[in-house]
Amino acid sequence: MRASSYSAFARRRFLKVAGLSWLTPVGRLLADQAEKMRRPAQSIILLWLDGGPSQLETFDPHPDTRIAGGTRAIETTVKDIRLAEGYEHLAGQMRSVALVRSMVSKEGDHERGTYLMKTGYRPDPTVEHPSIGAICCHELPVGPTDIPRHISILTEQRPSRGGFLGSEYDAFQVGDPKDRLPDVTSPVPASREAARVNDLEIAERAFARGRTGRVRTTGHREMLARARVMMTSEQLRAFDVAQEPAALRAEYGETPFGRGCLAARRLIEVGVRCVEVTLGGWDAHVNNHEIHRAKSRILDPAFAALLRDLADRRLLERTVVLCCGEFGRTPRVNPLGGRDHWPGGFSLALAGGGIRGGLALGETDPEGIKGPVRPTTIEDVHATILSALGLEPGKENTAPATGRPIKLSAGRPIRELLA
């Protein structure tokens, strides 16, 4: 179990602003008080837009330009920040949201782009990097959580993995929260189950004779014990969104993704560290505008309701919310009315957990020719999230297979985004 620490950057920033670098007793007292007031986030919710959403039809519209292809923009609660038409609910929550409109990536393939966005590292044949959710679970205190601390809802092709940290940090995959969780209820009476467990223990002891080391490395006993605790935990109720009022469920939207976002809030509430909720189908090589209009009707109410609900329960300040896909879409609309893969200037949204809201960082060219102003890397976004979690991005873990030290993140925190 690892105690979380405040980032060195946050401490230095406070001392510089307060003029307390000389650290008198009064200065130390004020510094201590500042750290108590600014506690780091404890969890992440990743709204994963699988397939690569268009920045122009979501968070970075350029209305009345050639590249817009007819997409219009709407005003938000923050002056000079506009969203694409269809995000009216999210527009009302913009004071809590930071947009990064100048994202750049070196990966334009779905699988490689997903790996980079979820881990902060490009694919490397010598090592499998852990996703940011796995890092969060590995580095932060465990807490009183009986259920898995890394959960993926509506998983599609590429769920988040534990990488070299181990399979125990893989995301626990579930489907639509309206359905019962599979494999957590015994199919036989309690007496029969107890007999089966007793028989298994006899077999385990027999196998362990002369194989102590091998048994220890498999972690089978520990895994079985955790599974049995989970099967009887009251925290499993967090998956059951039917317990929420009908009015709140309607705010999120009666869709699998809306229910997934509501379940994410419930899971964070019981101590889960990372919840990934996937909304797929953004790979709009054909009929881009129609696809994005349909997706906005799902994403907009769910994203906005999640932010509002977290804030109402005082959970937003301790939860980082990241909404993104693996890359963006081309400024040019192709002959089939679609937009193709575009890692050269796209957008993502961040909120909560000490992230400064009401901000749009970077710019893309309204002509779609030049690169973005203030290009921002995925590595730097990872470093920013880790800093918001009170973790030091430069801390190193060792990949067991190679003995190679690997930083939590190879990027640097984006200071403008850290409140």
C-alpha cells in the first residue's frame, strides 16, 4: 500500500506565490495549511470515445469556414468558448471543464493510438506499459474497497491493461449496468458451495506440496480470496443504477453509455480508483456529420449529468474526468461525407480533481492547413492527471521482464490546467 503524496510542483507553486521560500515557522504553517486545503484527487473517470471523434463536431468547432462542412457552434457559460451544436447540456457545465484543443499524436492507427492515449507511451515490443487507471490503482492507497478498483464499462476491443504491473491491475470488464453482473452469484445452494470450496482447498494443499514457490508466484489463492470477498460485498450494489431516482437516470440518458456514466459515479463513491466508460462508433469515414449528431445525443446529456452529479455530491473535487478518443478527424471532408484519421491537431476535455475549469488551451487552424498553436502531447496530459492525483510523474517503476526503470509518465504537467 502506497501513501499518496502532493506533487512537488504544487508545493513549489504555493511557496512562490506566497513568497515563503525562506520558510519561517509562519511560512511552514501556511504551507501546511495550503496542502490540507488542496488535497489531491483520488480517482479517474475516463469517458472513452472509441474510434476517434471529430474535434470540429465536438469541442473545437470552426463555424462558417470551409473545414466546418456546415457544423455550427453554440455559446457556453464561459465567454469566448464555444462547442459544436448538439452539446447544449455540456455548454452549461463549461465552468468546470478545461478543453485542450491542440492535442498532437504520432499515432494515427486505432490500436496504436489507443495504446498511446491510455498509457502515455507509444507501443514498444520490449515492454507492455500500464494504463493510467492501472497506475492509479498501483500507486494510490487501496482503501476499504472489496470490489475491483479498476473497472471498464461497455468495453470494446481494447480495454485498459495493467501492463508490466501485472494482470491484477487489468480493468474488470462489465456490460450495460441495466444487466446483472455475471459470475458473482453462486449457481448452487450455500451448503453445496461450501462443500466445493472445501474440496478445492484439499486439492490446493495437495498441489502445494513441494511446489511452494510456484504456488506463491501464481497468486491463485489470493485471487480466489478476493473473488469470494467481492461476491459477498455490499459494494456490488454500486453497479445497480436502478437504485437511483428515475429523474436522475433520465438526466444521464436512458442509454447504455448514460447508465455507464451513472454507474461510474456510484463506483467512485465506494472507493473505486478508475472507471472507464466506452462510447464507440466514432470512426466516421463515411457520413461523419450524421454519425456525430447521433453520438452527441448520447454523450452530451451523460457527460453533463456526470459533472453536475459529482459536483452535487462533492465528488468532483476528488475525481479527474477525462473525455477523449485516440485521435481526431481530418479538417477535410472526404468524397463520402466522412472525415479520416487525424492525429495532427485534435481535442480532449478534462474536469474535476483540481483541474482549472472554464479554459480552452491551444488553437487549431481554421483553414486546416497549419499545425496547432501551442501543440500539446498525450504524455503531458498524463503527467498533468498524475499531478492532480498527487503523484510524481517522474517516479520510476521497474518492468520485471527487462529490469528497466520506466517513469509513470514521460511528460511534464501542464501548469495552466492545474488550479
